[in-house]
Amino acid sequence: MSNSTDPRVMAVIAFFEQLKPADLSRMEAHYTEQAFFKDPFNEVKGVAGVKAIFAHMFESLDSPRFTVLDALVQQNQCFLSWDFHFKLKGQSLPRRIHGSSHLRFAPDGRVAYHRDYWDAAEEFYEKLPLLGPLLRLIKRRLKV
């Protein structure tokens, strides 16, 4: 976990590291009503959209969990680096995605902007049985 002492950051980290499906009902405690969220697959505005993304995560994956590795805070924003651990439904192989989040806080301390950055090709698509070998081949051919 991060060594940040900023109460806003500590609250967000605790929320995500302990996130369970039942916790989605209190998403408004951490995100503003008009919060913006974007990751490699989604872009939504509004806390209802953010909730829907995480609800879909719990429906689609087994044992999803976040581990925050570090946090850098400056005024009303922070960057988190994290690992996302999960299993695809029906599979026993654990998987991990390494990424980062850029958060901006509203004056009340809740998240108003949340942008996740991670390499969807390397962290996800290259590990798929049919698509992975093709992407790895393309990557090798483009490498200098």
C-alpha cells in the first residue's frame, strides 16, 4: 500500500483494496454525481456509470481485487500505481494487470475524475489463446 497520508487518497485506496459487490451501493461516498471515468474499454460520466463498470467487473470475473502499490499526491490530484488480480470466469489461472490511475478530487474530497492507464494489448489481449500469438508476432516484427 501507499505511504500517502492524504485522507482523500487513503479513503480511495481503502475503498478499492477492500472492494466487494455490496460496496458499490456506497460509491457516492467516494465519487461525485458527475464523476468522469475512463479506462481502455469504458468511458462514462456520472456515478451510476462508474458503478455499472465495477458491477460488470464482479459479474464477469472471479476474485477481482486491487492492490495499490504507490501514490503520488499533488494538491487536488494523485496518481496511483496498482495491480489488478483476477481470474476469468470458469478458469483457475490467476491473472494480473499492472496499471495506474490519475484521480482529481472535487473540493468535497470525492473523486471527480478517474482515468485508468494500462496496456490492454500487453496485459490482456496478448494473453488470449487465439489473439495472443498473433499480437506477439506483430510486436516482435515491429521491435527495433
